[in-house]
Amino acid sequence: MSQVAKQDLSARGTPRRLRDAELRLIGMPIGGIGCGQLYLGGDGRLWLWDVDNRTAPAAIHDLHFTRPQAPSSPFEHGFAVRIGEQPARWLDARGFPDVAFTGRPPLAEVDYPDSEVRIRLRACSPFIPTEIDDSSYPAVFLDYAITNTSKSTVEVEIGGFLENPVCLGSRHTRPLRLSAEEFTTGTAAGVQFGAAEGSVENRMRPDLLLEDWEKPDYAGWSVTGDAFGAGPIRTLDRPGYQGEAGAFGMRMVDSHASAPGTDAGARDSATGRLRSAPFRIERNYLRFRVSGGSYPGTCCLNVLVDGQIVGSVTGSVSDRLADRVLFLGPWQGREAVVEIVDEETGPWGHIGVDQLVLTDHAPQQPLSELPDNGSAALAILGADQVRTCPAAVSWNAPEDVLDPAPGPPEVDGISQRTAGTVSATVTLPPGEERTVRFALAWFFPVPDREGLAFLEHSRELLRHYASRFDNAKAVIAHLAGAHEHLLERTASWVRTWYEDSTLPHWLLERVAANTTILSTSTCYRFADGRFYGWEGAYCCAGTCTHVWHYAHALARLFPVVERDTRERVDLGIGFHATTGQLSMRGEADRTPAVDGQAGTILRIYREHQMSADPGWLSRVWPRTKRAVEYLIGSDAEPDGVLDGAQPNTQDATWFGRNSWLSGLYLAALRAAAAMASEVGDDGFAQRCHELADRGAEIIVRDLFNGEYFVHELDPAHPGSVNTNRGCFADQLLGQSWAAQLGLPRVLPEAETRSALRSIWRHNFVPRPMEYRERSPIAGGRIFYDDDVPALIMCTWPKGGGDEAGENWSTSYFNEAWHGIEYQVAAHLIAEGMLDEGLAIARSVHDRYAPLRRNPYNEIECSDHYARSMASFGVYTSLLGFEHHGPRGRLGFAPKITPENFAAAFTTAEGWGLYRQQRTDSERSSTVELRHGRLNLTTLALDAISAEPRAWLDGEEVPVSADPERPLLTFPDGLTLTAGQELRVQL
């Protein structure tokens, strides 16, 4: 690596400001934690709108990496402005072509330049580390700061509109009325949208079978394309991996099973359409069963009347058929056709359908239990005069938003649409600035209980915000009284993270981008306080232990959430009391994964460190100890090296000795020894310590080949997946974990650094697509480009690729998983290889450059993949950060620009800014607490003097230096509260 390249990696740089084509794919998650998923686009428009539990199309596998998602919205909304005598304009790229976007999650800024005024949008949902409830509002603030840059007084009108988004799906399955009402509450005025039951003539006529497909061909249907084959497929002939179909009879429509191809990808790439003969609508409903992917418009069943779609349904990312209905009451007596569409070529690009029945019998859930029922509200806060129109006749032009013609506040849900507007006017003398603050809130309390049916008490699940509010208007009312405080603390965090730091801007943006995963459909908070996470959006259930243990961000930002998840789920719902095994997916899959088991033990120690006192560890220790004993029981000797079956995150069960899984086991033993010592279980602590020492000795002796650690095969399982002589990127994961937690070494420094250099040399590939073409391993998903380096999972510098096993999962060895790339980067930095670690992290950042794909959506098996929150480990490694709340310990040993360093830090109960100077004239360290509180007994630094001095808010406090290590002790103990500063002179 050249010196110039090294300097570029470490340079402070400036915030990334995006324009023109760079804006096209921007989708920054902007809502509260666990409240659904809402994107802010590059020109300030909101899109995706997966807040109402309809299961928006997520990308399984690598789809949105290779085919980035373009902005779309299931309903209309927007903002408009009129400046002086100018015509009204849309407040987006349509009205301001020179718009510019600066994303600094959790906040984004969008600039709209004009000759008379400057408008800047600041958009965010409150985000305050350590305050989870204050960071979990189903709401977004949209602050438009308007500055008069002309020499004359200017009047500016600004307004927003929102189409009623309530019951977007359900309005096609039952008679509904859509409603809108204006409201004023506190300092807020706005419009709230809702829905109510409609009416239908209840005639209860006998069912009419339209089609059951119990025949070998599609007689009566027109067929195009090849996805649907020559006729309905027998359910017994479907591929086994699709599982039970749940069909009524022997046959069904299935555009996957019927498609040509020898594997799932080939079958899903086929396309086609089925179209029925015209039929007369003679009942209120069409009832059927559907399965397959969730791709509205491209993979769906449609009902058309006069060529127009009047109802459409997709699958729910499942190959088991589910009952669905479409409400056709308004079109009774009209002629219609059914069209079954598969124009989707990516993963889950298929649809299954069975038995079409016209009926008056359509059992319905109560309206209150529908996932897409609830309310939404748009309001302006703090303005003198707010104009509201709950139902506008039109919203096609910006003039319609600012000068709306009122329509009826209640309309039929299936045949009509309605939107409301909110606007205000500000008068600005030259040079003056005013901010108009909009608040958008939503309230859809019932999650997709069907999609979460594997969870305990799934039929009673409610979103967390339902325990705090009754509707969207109540959210606005609360925020009207709290917004100044919430947004000031959010701005303070943004200032601390970005503006006051000396770290490279690109790195801060990349780490923060992955914290937005918490505000996507990957994550939920339920009314009982439980946190739940898919691996990626809607993909792979269970807050999976073998994925989530890589993700450090949540624990460092909101430690109470991870403590509760360890206790409630891993040591509760997923705990096997008789054995100590931890279910890898909670109640969704109660089998263990060895890496998930070890990783969760390490997380328990991390959660203890991120606690204010030892009470939590005392409470969970008995079950934690049992979990450690289960892991030791997987070590037959025991000698510190795992034997037998080792199921893991590579979606296979490995056999034989390897440093990856056994190293994690050793790290878990180190953590167990530390916890046991703290609770007074000295005998168990000694047992774990000795076993870890013995295991490390064996691993180095038997598995280190002089360059890196290899996988010794088990001759009893010759076809099992293995890395044999390959260089595996995760081979040092246990030592990487130990570095994150300040544990004693798992593997010796010399061999560790040698293996890291080998991973850097062999796995960090400059042209990944070229490597893929010559790899001895076939297949694998694509998470890289050819012109940007990537860290390949396993390479074969000494051969062995042809001996890697007979399981499909060997294709993973050709892939680049961002969470593992970050893990290796963090470890390189921790071991003193700063440039190499930054280069790997930067390669991920460059792959998500906005001209390539959405920079706020890192993908593995689906969008917003949880493992990418391993990037926070890169951040803590750069700080040389350590924290042990119960012991009052805090530490910093910066690995980058230690002579002039500043960065945000988080603790068990607060956060702040750490600064240090290391020059000939100034050797000082400063801990400034900006939120919460911090109990401090010891402060570890990179270097100290024999006679340090310390001041808390200018008042000198006693301090002593440890003669053997760079550690300061405050004999009286200190408690810092928000706004206090501790300065140490070294």
C-alpha cells in the first residue's frame, strides 16, 4: 500500500455531499428504532414506507446488491413551496434540480438552492444513545430552515400532503371507509388519517368455483412465457426444498416448480403470465390461496375490470399457500379477468396459486387486529398560523398542496382515495432565517402476526409504541411537548459523533450507516419490551445467535436492550435448563449453534461490562455457567479444542479441529473465567482459565502451519464442509472478540499477527470477480464489484479447494460477508495493523458508493443485514476503548492520530467526547460527559506519567498512577454527570 493511500485512509476529510446521479439510489432509514422502515431519498422525498406491517419487498440473498432498489412509494405524498411571486414548486428534485444531500445518520440534510432564499431540510427521528424509549418514536421530524438571501422581504409558503395510507392492503379485501380529521394539540396542528368498517349487502349466496386446476393443462387460460410450464403441477412433484404446499387438491399453479431449470436460481429466473377467460363477478369476494415472493406488480395475482387492476395480492415470502380474499363488491355484475403474473427474476421470484372461488363467505378479522390498520398524521409544530385541509380534491400539482380545494373527509376505501394537506406561511426580512417543523407520525400497532407465528404469544403481539400511545395524533401530541428536548439531544449526539471527532469522515459515516439497521424492518420492539431481529429484513428468524453475536452496535448504543435480550431470550425463552444449550433462534429453532453458543457467552460478559452495577450478572450467572458447561461438554477430552459436530453460521455442521470455532470456545472460556471471578466462583474461574490455556497451546501446536491456522479434518466425516489447507477469514474470531472485551489473549500474539498478515495477503482480493472465475469453489452470491477489493471468505494458497466438502454451503467460501470483513478489520487495528484494517473497512464503504447502490443498505441474506453492525467494532478498536461499568473502569488507547485525537464514546449510562493531546508541550486527556452519568474509579490510557494531576470541572481531585501499567486510579471515586469534564495532565 502506498503512503498516499495510507494517508487517504486516515485523513479527516469532509462530509460527503451528494448531487445529481448520486441521489438516485439514496434510501436512508429515518424512523424510530423497531418502528418499521421509512427511507429518506436523496432529494428529500420519503419512500419505501414499510411502516404498516404489509411486508414490503425485501431482497433475499444478493438481489439489491446486484440490482439496487429504485425509489418507490405505495401512496402519494410530498412537500411544496411558493417563494414570493414565483410559481409553486415541488420541494424535491422536480422543483429544485440542483438539490444536494448530506447524510450523517441519524440525521440528514437536503439543500434546495434558489436565487431568493436558501432552504435546508434537516430530517431525523430522535436518536439518543442509552435512551431507547426516546429513540423509538414512530415519527420523523422534517425541519425546513428557510433563509432569505435576497435584499428584499420575502413571503414563503410551505406545505406538505399525505395520501391516506391506512389499510392499504385491507381496503382491497373488505368494505372500508377512509377518514381524515384535522386536529390541534399543544403547539401542533395537523391532519390524522384512519379507516372504519364499511358495509356490503350480506346475501350469502352459494360459492361459485372459478378454477381449481385439478387438470393436466391450462384449458380456459392463456399462457405466456415458460415459468408456468405446460399445466398445473402436481404438489408431489414440487422440489422438496419448497416444503408442504398446503393445497386443496392434487395440483396447483406454481411458477417455480413448473419452471425450467435444475436449481432454484434458474427456476426463479423464468417469467410468464396466466390469464383467465373473462367471467362475470357474481359474488362479493374472490377467495384463493397464494404463496411465493412479495413483489407487488411483478409477482402477483391481479383482478382486472375494463383492463384496470382493481385488486392485487402477492405471496409472503413463503412456499406454503395462505388464504387470501379480494373484495369485489363494487364491481358485481361486471366482467373481469384474473391474471397471475411472474415477471420477477430474482430470489423468491415466483408465485403459487390454488383454487379461485367467488363467494359471499369471507371470514374477516376484526378491524383492530389488521396489521395495516391504524392511523397516520402530518402536522406542523410551533408555527403561528397553520392551514389544514383534511381531504383535498386533488394533489397532483404543488398549487393543490398550498391552495387545496376541500373534498369529503370520508370516502369509500376501495374505489376512492383521499389526501390531506398542512401548510404555513413565513415572512422573512433580508438575512433572516425561520424554521418550519413538520412532524410525520404513524401508528400501526399490530405487527404481521402470521409472519411472526413462531414467537411466543404471537397472537397478542403489539409494537412497543402501542404501549405508549393510542394513535398517531397522540404521538404528535407527545412530541409537541418534547420535541425541543429530544432534537437538541439528537443534535448533540450528531455533533459529538461527527463534528467534534478527529476520525475520518468516511469511517464515521460508514459505521453510523449500519446503526440505521435498528430503524428498519430487520428489527422490532414489542409492547412487552422484547427486542426481536431477523438476520436481515424479513429473512431468517430468531435474533439468530450465530449472526447477531457479530453485531456490536446495539450493545454499545443501547445496552439495556441487549441485556434484556440475553436474559429474556437467550437465557430465557431459548434456554435448555437440563443441558445449558442456547437455542440459535429463540423459539423459532431450538437447536444450538456452537459459534452462537460461544458468541452469546461473550455477549453476556459484554452486557455485564456495559452495566452500571454487578446486579445483572449476579442474576444471570447460574444459567450462564450452565451454558458454559454445555460448551465444555462439546469438548470430549476436554482439552480446550472442540470435537464432534459443530453447527455454525456457515449453514453447515463442521467436524474436525479448527481455530475458528475452537478459538471462539476459548474466548468464551476467558469470558466465563472473568465472570466467575467477579461473582466469587473461583473454582470454576480456574477451571475455565486452565482449559483455555491448554486449548491455545494445542491449537498453535497442531493447527498453525507457520503462516496461518488450518482445519484438521475428522476422518469419520470425509464429506463434511471444511477449509482444510485454506486461509479462512474468520479463523481468528475468538481472539478478535477477546480484544473487544479486554480479555486475556486467546491465541499468542506472534501467531495471531502472522495469520492476520496471511488473511490480508491471500483473502483481500483486489479484483474479486476475476478471483471468482478462477476459484476452485463454484458459485456463491455476489457482494462485491470487480474494481473494488473485497475480503473473500476462504482462499486456497496451498490448495485444498477441491477437498472442501460436498455441501452446497461451500459456495459461501467465494463470498464476501461485510460483517466478517469488519470483524477482521477491527482485529487488524487492535493488533496494530491500522492501515490494513482501514483498507478493508474502506473497501466496503467504496462498494456502497451512491453511484453503485444505496449506501445505507448493506446486504447479505436480505437487506439491512444485522451482521454489518460489526462495523462498530472497527470504531471501538480505533479508540482502543474499554469499559467496565460495575468496576468504574474506562480506557482509551487511540490507534489513529494519538497526538491529536477526539472521538465519541458510550458507556453503561451515558456518552460523551474523549480528547487527548500527545505533544512535547501538551500531554493531556479529557473525558467530557455530554449525556447521562458515569461512575469512574480507574482510567486506562496509552501512556501516563509518574505524577499525574486531574481536575473535575476545574477542581483538582486526587489521582494516582499504577507503576506497572498506564492506569490512573481515583481513590475517592468520581461520578460525572452531563456537562461535566474530567481533565488529566500526564
